[in-house]
Amino acid sequence: MKDLVEFIAKSLVDDPAQVKVSEVQGANSVIIELHVRPRRHGRVIGKGGRVANAMRTLVRVLAAKEGKRVTLEIV
């Protein structure tokens, strides 16, 4: 899941080196934090949050297959 978020975010921004993804594991849940430079938040979030919501949906589907819950936070 972390790799998927990192791949998508790096594809969206101009400088992929500025993207950092961290993952916090819990018993049945996972929190994925996406760190992007403040000037690039718009590209990752998208118009009306469409890109961010699409990434959250993809990650939730992967997590459901593993029987976990996931939260994607854009920091």
C-alpha cells in the first residue's frame, strides 16, 4: 500500500525526491502519511480533492483484501 501511494504521488509532482511516505502499523489498521512540499499539495490533492479521494479508494481496496483498515493522510 505504501509503495502504491508513493508511486502515484511521485508521478504527480515535478520533483519526485520531495515525496516522503511513512506507514504506521496497528493491530487491524494502518495509517499512511504522505509528506509533500507545501507548494505541491494542490497537485496531490487535485481539484475538489478528487485525486486524494481516488488514492484513498485504491488503498482501501488493497487493505480490505488483507482484512485491515487504512487511513491516508496528506501532511
